[in-house]
Amino acid sequence: MVDSSPKPDACTGEIRPPVFAGSWYPATAAELERAVDGFLAPAQSANPHSSVTAAAAPATLGLVVPHAGYRYSGPTAGKAFADLRGARARPRRVLLLGPNHRGEFFRGLATSAFAAYRTPLGLVPVDVAAVDALRALPLFSPHRGAEESEHALELELPFLQRVLGDFRLVPLIVGELGPRDYEPAAAALGLLLDGDTLVVASSDFTHYGDSFGYVPFRADVQQNLSRLDGGAIEFILAGQVGAFLDYQERTGITVCGYRPIALLLHLLRGVVRGRLLEYTTSGAVTGDFRHSVSYAAIAFNS
């Protein structure tokens, strides 16, 4: 197992600023706390584990969480992160996997160049020792351009800060992976798994509409989106990573974080089935299904 104890100077290096604060989510600490707590509160009251004692509650090993602007995906993300509350042990480290939306093209996984991430709620220290250990392995290398411009990691952090308090972060942006890359990448990430580490795959689901270049149907869009996303979610819940990747290739479904999700499924093979906590779409928020993004919250528990 990798020795990932924080280095004494873990937060004295360069800090990644909150690039999307004030646009995708609130920019001040007070506003952000109110927003995140507002998303968590109804989710917590609906959580079947909320009435279970901490000693008996199952541990949350992994989550699939959306990362759009909070207006659209915040309630769904709240359902996922509320699953951590009431668990018998809260993780002290988060392995956060996100897709490469805007950065440079690269193969493998981008390791962090920063000592910490800042949000309006404060600093989240990067587990520098874990990052250094991964960087020494095949498929892992820094790609600063991808990390600086990526929202999929940043938008999860305020939720984690409110739910976990202090924790260490292993931020990874997943680039291009071939069919033979998943096993070695997951084996490397598996060196970090212990009873204190949570795996989070940051992903939205179908991006539908002409602006996304994906219009597999034009009639009954809401119902067809639900069926299309449901096919992917079914394989994710069952932990069938091969079937999930085949479904993505066959349908072309625009799940932006399908590679992070596939890595999560590799890492959690053998655990119980996942649980779908929430599914919705931006079209349901705006009332306009000509352009819609889907969101799902999925938890994997021991």
C-alpha cells in the first residue's frame, strides 16, 4: 500500500484558485454554505441510512456525482453526498476522478500540480505523497492545462467540505484510455484504497441537443432520455464495467465521465450493487428539452 501520509509542506506550494466560483456556484462562503446545505438537507432527510446508528450504517465506498452548475445539478449532487452523513466512518481522503472537458489532449490520467485547491469555503490539501507515488507509474503524468481549466473536480469540493470537514484530496483528470488501459490504471489507483479513502467519479449523463451534436431522437425526448440513461445506469448499478463501456460505444451516449465511472467500477469490483439515489435532467428544470443534460447520483456501499 502506498504511504500517503501528508508531507509537512503539503499546503505551502502553489494553490489552485476557485476558477468557477461566481459563475457555476456562489462566490462567497456564506452564500455557498447556504446553497450546499440546502441541497444536502432534503437529501439527508430522505436517506434510508439517516435513521440507522453510525455503528450499523454501511460505509460509502464510491459515488457517481454530477458536476454542472448548481442550479441544475445541485439537488442531485446533494443526494449523493448526503449518503456520507450517518456512515459509521467518514473518509479522510477522496480519490476524485473527473473527465477532461477543456484541457489538452493526453492519454492516461493527469496528476495534480498543486499543493491544495481553494474554494470559497477554504483550502483542500492535496495528498502530495499519493500524487507523487502515482506519477511514478505508467499512465500517470501532470497535465497542468487540463487541471487549470477543469470544472468537474472543483464543483464537487464544496459538498465534500461541508460533509467531511478536513480531508485530503487526490485529484485526477482522466484523459484518453484504450480498452487495455483500464486494468493497469485501476491497479495503480487500487494501491491507494484503504478504509479511509472514498472514490468519487464526477460525471454528467446524456448531453442532448444540436449544440452537443447528439440528437438520437427528436420525439418524446424526456421519455427517451430516461430510457437511454437508464440503460447505462443499469450496467453501472450492477458493476458491469465491460457492458457499460460496450453500451457507451454502441449508443454513442454522451456521458462525459464514462471513463472515470469505468475506473470506479474496476476499483469497486466485488462490492454490493450500486444504488440509484436520484436521476433528473436540466430539461426538467428549464422546461426546454431541445437542450438537456442528464444527472444521476449513485452510491456504492459495503
